Amino acid sequence: MIDRVKYNLIRSITILGLSIGLAACGQQQDSAPVEAEPAEPAAIALSDADIENIVLRSYQYVAMYNVNNKFAISQGGWNTVVPDTELKDHTMQDIARPNNDTLYIGAMLDLRNEPIVLDIPGFDSKYVSLMVTGYDHYVNIPLSTRQGDLQKAEKMLLYSARTEGYNGETVEGIDHVFETTGDFVSAVFRVMPHGGEPERFKRVVGQMQSVKIASLSEFQGGEAKIYSAPAFPPVGKSDADVFENNLLEVMQFVFNHTTFDPDNPIDQAVLAAYKPLGVEPGKTYDPGNVPKLDTKKFREISLQVQRKWLDTLTDMEIQAGLQPFIFQPKGQTTLDALVAVSIIGPVGIPQEEAVYPQTTTTDGKPINAMNDYVIRMTRDELPPAEAFWSLTLYDQEQGFFIPNDRKKYSVGENAGMKLNKDGGIEIYIAAQRPDGVPIENWLPIERKNLVLSPQFRLYVPDLEKMKHWQSPKVEKL
């Protein structure tokens, strides 16, 4: 599309040329035909209910577009693999509610031109999982120690429905073949590093650093295909920024790089919502051919949806109802679950691998940094996790760690904890460590008006015991 300045310049030159030519013929200059300016994109009338429907059906894509692209940018681009060597701290703000109890290996994969092969070692860890997800936020766990994997060296090939020159055929030397739902995916390993065992921690980190990626051509002894990266639409500092600034551009890009199931109602509903807006798989985004939206209203409603789901964090009935459906593959989840996790904390693992129980206060009031708190558990009340558990403290609004000089954000086997003589534990959330409290069990806060959100993580939970286990209450001191 010719931009406005170029268009006006070309139009002026054209009219001037016509005027000179007509004058030479003795005709009146005002009889020259004037080219009409191209029409502005038409505005489209959407009710608040229409906008809310679009926001709800877009949230999983907007959140994951932001998350996956920010991770790719932060680690040097696509088709890169970067392992952690230490636990995350409060400078980690690429994603809400990050982990502080496992290390990550992040492989950001562009599968358009050829498949990518993951070369994976065996891990000396009680818990490891591989999570694969694209812009659609459907979560797949193709490998995990819970399933008996990742204890010996393995090679996995990943591809999408649009990967050039490959259709899922067997490749010699490949142990696993996995079709992703998108062309741009994150393949993320979670690794329990055994932080309380220095030698084992060092060994696990070394194993993490040995994970490699290669194109199928390279794996088979050739050279990787040379290709150019696409023009990615800008990410937003927040999801609301995308809803306001470039929603249609982002969704057109997402649609062109995502596999939609014709029999999946959630997939088909988002396609139906965008078709009247001129956004469909296979099209090229052209701002001159899409309707004008009330972008301020889209931002406003996206923030309303965000607030609604953040407010459910302390509603145990709602959270329990969502639990079986969060971070599940396509066809095994619900729209509510997709929206909730995209807002509360994107990119997690399903309940078979981990659960994320929330906590509430004994007085029913929000947990605020103006006060100090304690969480008490007897031996029989400890979380029923077959691998390990942790409690991590966040600010509720942003989902980030609470900054402190000790870089202490969680209590658990990796970040440190000390059971009492009876096998139970008391965890303190306080501006100053109370007398006699083990330093391992103290989560520091700054005294200010800030709503806090403690969250448990249970890795390989005993789902039968979880039916009866109650998350402990937070008691204000």
C-alpha cells in the first residue's frame, strides 16, 4: 500500500502532467479528471459483548505471542537453546509467576523450513519434563521422568503441518517424532536441580548444558537451509498493549503459523470471530483492508477480563474446577482454563505433572505487605507431592517475585526449607525475620501497600490424595 505522503506526491505530479498536456491542446485545465483518494478503512460497529468475545478468544494467542517472542528475543533469536545455570530472580519479568524451584532449558524453534532435532542427555534428577507450546497455548508434555523418559540419551524431531519437505516420516537415529501445533514454538525443559546437594547440582547443570539442537539437514550430515526471518509484529510490554495497538496484525501472523482443527470448537470459534474483521489463515495483513476498531475499548475490556480472573485466585471452588483443564493439549481443555492461565501465569504443565494450589487467609482478606503472615503445616498436612513441592511468593497484580537482598522468593527443597522436630513446617512472610525462625523458612517483604500472592507447586502430585488435601490458610500475625 502506498503511504499517504507518497500517494499525495504521486497524485500532484500526475495532475500537473495532465494539466500541462491539456493546456497544450487548448483545453481548460479544470476539465482534467482528478484521481479519487483511496478510501479509509471502514469502522466496524462492535458491541461491548462482541469485543469481550473477541478478547476472550484471543487471550491465549496474545499472551503466548508475547511470551514466546520475548523469550526468543532475550536469548538471541529463534533456533537457539539456552540452559539456566542458576535459579531465576526478581529481574525475571518476561512472564508472570515464573518458577524459582526448577531450572529451565529454553529451546525457541522456528519449524517453517525444516524439522529441528533435539539432542537430549539423560538427567540425574528426580524430576524433568519437556513442555512444547506454540502461540495457541495448548500444552503438550511429550517427555517427562514421570512417564519414564529423560533418564537416558534421546533424540526428538519436531515439525509442524507447514514444515517444508517433511511429512512425519521415520528418520534413522530419531527416537521420537512430534508434530507441533505451530511453526514458532517453545520447547522448554523443567529440571529439578537438587539445590541442596552441591555436587549433584553441578552435575545436573552440566547435563543441561549438553542439550543441543540441529536442523534435520545438519543431523543427517548436511548444511542447514538458509532462510530469512519473517517480519514479526511488535510485542507488547503487556497483553493489554497488543489488544490496543496491533491486535489484528498479531492475530493475522498467528493465524498464518498455527494449525487449526476443523473439529475443535474453540479453534473454530476464534476463526469465526475474526473473519468479519478480515483476518483469516493464509491472508497477508494490510492495514488498508481491515476495519478500524475502537482500540481503547479493546484495551479496557481486556483489562476487565484480566481483573476478573486475577480476582478468582482466592476462590478455591473456581480454582478447583479449573485444575483438571489447565495446561492441557488441544481437545482436553476449556476456554475458561485457557483464558485463566494466560492471565494468571502462562506456560505451565498439566496436573499429572504439577498442580498449583492457591492459598487464602484465615480472615478472608487479601494478603498485604503492610502485615506479616505465617503458614503452618503439620507433618500430615504437607503437600502430597511424589517428586517435590515449593511455596513461592509473588505480587498479585504483576505476578513477579518480591525483590529482596537475599534473593529468597520461595521455600522448598531447592530454595531451602527446614522442617520442625515433628516433621511439619512454619513459613513466615514478614518484613523482618521473627526471632527463632529458620532463615530458610522466611520470605522477606518490604513494608508497603502491595497485595501478595503465595502459590504452591506440587510436582508429580498424588492426585488421589489431592482430592482430600486442603491448601493451608495464611494467618496474619
